[in-house]
Amino acid sequence: MSLPAAATAKTNPFAVSALAANLDRLGKPFNPLLGETYELQKDDYRIICEQVSHHPPVSAFHAESADFKFHGSINPKIKFCGKNVEVHPNGIVTVEFPKWNETYTWSNVNCCVHNIIVGKLWIEQYGTMEITNHSNGYVAKLIFKTATTDKDLHRVEGFVKDEK
């Protein structure tokens, strides 16, 4: 694998890791007031998140350190489907690595919360996530499979391709 392809491939786990936190979040969702912020500053990084619109709900975030900048906004579209709720998280996420002059962008995949009326709650994430490296045109395509059985749940397949 070439160095640019390897660098693009190493960004994939970072993009997917944000989705892993959703698997245990089956309680009431965070619902901040318009203009409400969350800020955290540590020795080596800082982050600020803000609810920039309440109807429709839009959240924005910006995190940075000496090694990276991470920012984006999420504008979820929520659809009630009988006993399930589907969330389509519209928005672009960007991570920049200034030392390597690399910028990556992606959109998150859809999420379905099953059995919201009766039964055990469970979350499924599905769809395609394309992570683009804007410095060289490489694109990682990650396909989150829909589950037909428990063993298929949370299965992701993917590949990295160059601009050609």
C-alpha cells in the first residue's frame, strides 16, 4: 500500500470511532438549548460545541491542538417508522493535520434505533461513509451493512482508492 493510501486508511478508524459511542446511548438524547455551549480546555487540546439552531436542530463543534483541527456540524433528520426511529445525520465532518498538510472530510452514516415501543432497544448504523483526502484525492469508502442476523450487526467493509 502506498504512503498516501496508508495515511488515508489510518484516518478510517478515527471516523468510525465517533459512531461507536452511539451504541450505548439508548437513553434520552442530549437536547441543548439554542446557543448553549460545551467547552473543554486541556493542556494539549480544546473543544467547543454549540447548538446553533433548535428547529431544525443543528449542532456545530470545533476541536484543535498543535497536531490537528477537527470541526463540523450535524443537522439530523429524524423519521419515525412505526416501532423504529431513523436518524439521518446530515452534515460534513473535517479533520486537518497541519504538519502533513492533509485535510479529510466525511459524512456520517444513518442510524436506526429499533424497538422504541416494545422490546429490547438496539442501534444499527448503515449506509456508506466516504472519507476524502483532499491533499491527494484518495477516497476511503466504508460500507456499514444492514443486519439480517445478530452476527451481521455492526459489520463494516471498505477500501481505499486513488483519484484515478
